[in-house]
Amino acid sequence: MPEVQARRRLRGRIRALSVLAPVGSFAGKGTLRVLRVLAQDGAGDDARLELMCGYESYERVN
């Protein structure tokens, strides 16, 4: 799911958002997508969530 769409659906419940990227100088290409959702505190609808995101592809930057 695209990150923007996930943030809209989970409004008020997101505690953190991290973007995974390769080591080195790379630029993300394409859509930023949610790769994993982790529950932080609580359970069910009260849980605070962490979104781990990544781009569709990466291009080396010189």
C-alpha cells in the first residue's frame, strides 16, 4: 500500500515512520510503499504503530 494512503487510514495511530534504503548514496524511485506495520504500545484499535517503508526501486547517486 502506498505510504500516503496508509497514513490517511491510520491517522492518529502512527508513532513512527522509517524508510529503509540501501547503504551508500542512492535515490529512491517510484512510490514510497509500506513494507511492514509494527504495533508498539497497546493492542487492537488503541495500539500505536510504526510503519516501515521503502521505495519501489533505488538508483545510485554519484
